[in-house]
Amino acid sequence: MPRDDTPATNTPETPDDAGTPDTAGNSAEPPAERSGRPERRAAAPLLSRWKALPHAGRLGGVLSAVVLVAAGGGLVSATALSTQGPGSSRPVAAPLAAVPAGSSIGVCPGPAQLLEGAPVGTDPQFSPESATAKSDVNAVVLGSSAGLLPGSRLASLAGSTLVELAKAAPASGSPSPAATRPANGTPVPLAGVVSQRGVDGVSVLSADSQADRQASAGAVMRYAAEDGDLRGSAAAACQQPANDLWLIGANTALGRTAVLNLTNTSGSPATVSLDLFGAKAQIQAPGSRGLLVAPGTTRSVVLAGLAPGQERLSVRVRSAGGPVAAVIQQSVLRGLTPGGVEFITPAGAPAIRQVISGVDIQDPSGLADLTGKPGFGDAGPALQITVPGSADAVVAIKLFGRDGQKALPGGGVVTAKAGAVTEVPLSGVPAGSYTVAVSSDVSFTAAARVTRGLDAEDASDFAWSPASTRLGSQHVVPVPGTGDRYLVFGAPEGRATISYTPVTADGKVRAAAAADIAGGTTASIKVPADDGGSPIVGYIVSAAGDAAFGAVLLQQEGRQDISTVAIAPGATGQEQVPVTLGY
């Protein structure tokens, strides 16, 4: 259990028609000098058609809309450039086009499953789960400032509704029936919630956009088992699909099993390529390219079939076509003793600075005894650094605990090899919760392993905390419904103020609390079981001041279970896309 709990401090808180393009991409209507009107007007009806798309189809049409806007921009630029004299050098600024916000989509992994026998190649077969295994989802969808809930639901990957939080707004734009307004007309803050909904497969949380802004929504899936080879707990935030993802922390050595699950919720096929980075170099693996993931399906890949015997393995997932959600189910079995189970989720994209929160470290003397035993080298906390480029990285590592920075044995400066995964032990510092700040002269990505259990004869567990983004305003942070739950915040430099507002199972947004985080420290705040008699299912988190980062740390009294969930980025509003100049 973290030993640096911080008490909460409560605080109050008419378009023209466009020419039809021919198959070569040229306009079929006469050029400007023949038609008598400038070609730049072609862009307006294209945007109008885009805005006229049905609300539910906007997410799937964003990419097509961007292509249309760029094509219109090409016509604009061609005309603008042609009006300049031969000797003109006046620069032409790229115009920006507003892209409507799409729906919020969160893909939650299915329950952990055992591989059945020794798989041939990379396609797995699974055996039944443990008799005590339980998997459930908690989710929060915030209402708008007008007191309206966006159309939202939790559904299976096949599309059947598990929980409907609010019906979609009528096409006429009339208020949703989920609106809550008292007699005086003042909107009441409210949320749609899913509380401990049991699941037996991949599930999807979706919420419609409101006023050209993504809905603020989030979900978390937690698996827990008290027996079997997959004994332990694993939790993962339900992730927005993307076309480029990095996963750090896989292991395919003896007794370790890593299964990559790729889920495509879009209406377009996804063709996925995997870049594999091992302890010594990048791995060229036949079968790692051109993996087809059909719409509405999940494809599982046994990573030992691509990169066997790798104690350190990072995977870059790149998708052409539909975006995908990616998660690695990682498990450990030391002889007959379970060593834990985890869902490895994407880390931040490569950059010269990464910050990792929720790194809970056990007693250093006990860790030294355990990790010195054969087969227990991965039973202690460690930082893994992946450098995708061609130049080695000189990396500086700093740990910030409750009382400030703690020095790593060895000084905390290492050289990480290009195209490989470097591991740095994080043991040797006092027990407690930490924030890890890592910086380098070249881009890298990173994640930290957290472990629980000091007796080699007993079952143990582990978790991976990925590098995450800086906290901003209105992050939705769902928390599982059982176990010991902690909000862990860190401010590597400067001072930050974090406000965290509970959301309870009855859909109420409760009174906010605040924590003042001194620069170079980490604060751990235990989540109570309920607020006002209703169970807490999540928080609304906002940060002000200097850069701050956060995660949810999950443990279980009387057991060695541990999980971490990084706080996901907040909702996005309407974006501006630069229009390509050229033809």
C-alpha cells in the first residue's frame, strides 16, 4: 500500500454547386476563364457536404472530409498562384479548414485468457478462464454545460448494447431527454455512468460529440482472479483507436506469454504492420507485415511466434486504413507458481522527455533478495527505454517521491542503444510511490514495471505504467469498483494544483477537492468507497500551474495484486486542418 497518502482538501468549484471531379482528379466543369467564376468557390460546397453528413457518420468520414478539403485547397492555391506575375515571390499562406469533432470511442480489452497448448505460428487458441476470474467495466460520460448528456452507450464489439447511458439527440437538434433542469432553469451537472458491468469479451464505449466538441468520456476494464495460471489483476483504460501506437514491456522468454490483441471498430479494414525491438536490436520477423484486421473484429497475435526468447520486447503498431486499438496480454509463470498478469497499453510517442506516474516500489532489501534468485530477474521494478532511431540516447533518470527526489544507485544516467530496448532497475530507493522523469538528447519512449510480492514461494503480480501526457483540464478518470484505489499525481518541476471531483454511481457530480503538489514531489490520494452514500466510479481531474502527471494505482488488501492505469488525455474540440497547396 502506498505510504504517502495525501488528505483531500474540499473546495467549492446557401452553398454553390461544385464541379464533379473526373477519375483523374480534375474538375469536369470548365476552367475559371471559361465559366466566368473563380475556381476557389469549389471548396465551399465540399465543406457544406461534409457538414451535412449524418451525425453518427462524422467519425468515419473525417479522413474523407480532409481529403476533400485538401482537394478544394489545391484548386484555391492553383488559382491564387496563377494570378501572380512570373517574377513574384510573395508567399501564399496555407488556409485552415475546421474539422468537426468526432464521436468519442473507447475500446476496452476482453478478459485475460490462457493459451491452449503450444500455438503454431502466431495465431492463438485459448482455454477457459479461471473459475474465480471476474472482468468488469466502469465508465463515466459527462453532460454538457447545458445539462445535456450526449448519446452514449457501452456495447459489445459486435454492436449489441450492454448499457445505454443516453439516447442520441434527435436529428432536429431538440434537447436530449437526458437533460436535467430544476424549476429555476439552471443546469445541474450530471454524468452517465456504468458501474461494474460484467463483460466476457471486448466492449466499446461510444459518446456523440456536442457543439463541435468531443464528449468527455472514459472507461476502465479490470480483470481479477484468485486462482489459476492467470492469478492476479490487470486493468486497462479503454483506448481511442489510432494508426500508430507504441507498446513497451512484452516478454517472450521461457515461462512468459505475450499476446497482442488488435481491435478494429471502424467500418474500414485495417492492414497492420509491426515493428519489433528487442534487447540487442530491431527484429526482422517474417509475418509481421500486412496483418489484416477486418471491421468489427479482434485479431490476436502470439508474439513468441514472431520474436521468441526475448526478455525485453517493444512493439510499434502501424495501421493503414482503419485505426486500431492495441493491447498486449502479458503473463508470467515461474514453474508452477503464477507470476502475475497484465494488460500492456500504449505509451507516449517517442520524444526527448517522458514522464511516468504511479510507480509504487517495495522494500529495497526484500527486492534485492528476490531478484537475485534464478528466474526472478523481472520480479523487481524497472524502467524500459526504447530508442527507435539510429543514434544511441544518453538518458537521465530522476525519481520524485513524497519528500522529493531520490537518487538511483549508479547515478541515474545511462546510454540506451539505438533500435533496441534498454532496462534500468529502479530498486535501491525507499519504498513508496514515485513519478519517474526521463530526458535524453534523442527521441525515445518508455514504461515502468511495478511489482508486488517478495516471497519466491508465493504467487506475485506486476503491472506496467506507460509514459503519459501532461494533465490539462477535465480529464475523465474512471476507477474500478473494488480493491484499494489511489490517485497518484506528480509534478517533476514547479508547483501544480490538482482538482479532483468525484462522480458517483447515481450519476451525480460531487463537490471537488484539491491537492497542492510541490515541485519535485509525488502525492498519493486514497479513493474512498463512496461519496454521499453512493459508490465512486470515477473522477473529473484538472491541473493548473506547472506540468503535472497522473495515474490510478490499484491494489487488493491481503493479496499481491497490483495494476496501474495512466490518465488519458482530455476531450478535443474542433480542429483546424491545413489545406495542402499544390496540385
